[in-house]
Amino acid sequence: MANVTIKILAKELGLSTAAISKALHDSHEISESTKQRVLALAKELNYIPNPYASSLRHRKSNTIAVVLPDVTDSFFSEAINGIESIAIEKDFHVLLYLTHERAQREETILKEFKSGRVDGIIMSISSETTNFDCIHDTFSKNMPIVFFDRICEQIDTAKIITNDFESGYLATRHLIEQGCKKITFLSNSDSLLITKNRKEGALKACLENAIEESFLHVKLDCYANEFDSEKIEQLLTSEQKPDGIVCCIEKFTPNVYIVCRKLGLSIPKDIKVLSFSNLNTAIILNPSLTTITQPAFEMGKAAATILIKSIEKKSFILKDETITLPSTLFIRDSTTN
């Protein structure tokens, strides 16, 4: 029998749907003999509980949404693993939504949550997002949101970040220590707080070494690879050709390597390359890639822990707090002489 429901069980046994439900949930209000009858028929008819119907009754789905710009970036893949590790432990489901770095897609996704499909949201905003009205509207309707990495400062809630200013500073200082005097910073945004902080850290290192006038910030579109390669090639054949590059996101690194190979430029002899990246394969690239590696797994765990706690304990109020987990500089062949 297909789609066996509580109503069908009730009709077969001559009981109310309420009695069937209580028997299936081992309620003390139902006698043992009735429970056994209900369970036996449920097994015979292959009855499968509908978790979504149950969630509607209890107004809780035990489901959280994770809204991300991308999953091909190893940082976000690791963060998802961290989120999942806590969700599994707490018996929560995870729904993944991708904005593909588009603000309009992000807004469409957030509007879907008004139906109550999820109990809370973990979010990292898109590189296009500059208007936060839709996020604020979602949050104001008692939908808990926790941000990580790319945060929204305008929303008073928990935020999990890393030390982006310090990381930008350390990355650039390392390049300068290796002899670089013309450093270019590649990013996919002018507005993201992480980009601003990393850039400010990089500029501080340049200022300390009196090379700030040669510092260049180039914005690329990480969903337009061919266009990005052209812009990188233009950069590396121009009078502003850098001797050191900081990739703010790892997606740009392959294009930098490919263009350098095409132009006959040696890494690190002619140009040194460093990337914010969690790539496990960074060590086997040729040359191996120097990285600023973020604690992605731990950031995901922290975000999920706080969000699920706010869902499970109504007395727990999401505070406007920022938790900072440090990143690490791993020096490899792409920047060493």
C-alpha cells in the first residue's frame, strides 16, 4: 500500500488519529496492547513517518539553511563539513543554498524562508551584496541568523570571522621580506568587509616599507574566468606589472599560474604568488603555493553551535558578538627565493 498515513492506520484499527499518533510516540496515555496493535499494523503496511508533517505540528523542523556564495572554494567546503559535524550531533538537517555571488539570487533565497521551512540560517553574503534590507527583514521576523566569514555588520547577531586585517598584513609583509616592491591585491569585491580588512592590512605593510604608491588593487569577477585571465594578462604585461600578488580568494590562483606560464614568467623568480586558500593540493602545485589558511572547519562548527543553541533554547538570545578565530600563514615555494 502506497503512502500509508496515520488516517489509514486509524481507519483500519477503528481508532482516532490522535490515538494512533500517541501510540507511535509511545505515549503513557495508550495501553500496551493498543500500542502493539498499532505498531504491528504500521510494520505490516510499511508506514513511514512524515517528518515534515510533524514539524508543521510542532512548528519546528530541526532544519537549518546554509547560504553560501560558492562551494568550489575549499574554504566553504570545509566550513560545510564543520557545520554538518554539529548538525549531525544535534540531530538537525542541513539545507544548502548557493547564491553564486549574486545579490538577487541571495534575496530570492531569503524570501523562501518566510514559509517557515527552516528554523535558522547560517550565512556568508555574496560579493555583490550592498543592500541588507532583505537580510534585516528576514532577521526581524524572528528568524535567527548567524554570519561567518563574509558578515553583515548591520545585523545585531553572532558573527564568526578570522583575523583578516592581520592576515592581509602578514601576507604582504612576507612578500616584502622576499624582495617584492610592487604588490597587487586581487579581489572579487570592493564592498565586502573581509576584502576591506585584508586590503587595509596589506596597505599597512606597504606603508611601513614606503612602497604604498606601487600598491595596486584589481577587482576580478570570479564567475568570468576568460575575462579574468585577460585582465591578469593585461596586468602582467603592463607598466604596472607586479613582482608580488596576493589573491584574496583562491579561485584567482589557477589563472595567475596559467597566465604566468603562458607569458614565460617564472614563479617565484619573476613574480611571487600568495593566496588566501584552504586547498589541500596547495603543497603539490608547481611551485607549491604559499597560503593564508583560514580555520574553516572550526568556523563552521562555531556558527552551527551558536545557531542550534538559539533554536533549541528559547531563553538563549543571539547576542551581537564577534568571535575571531586566527588564520595561519604557510610559506611554500611560490614566494621563496
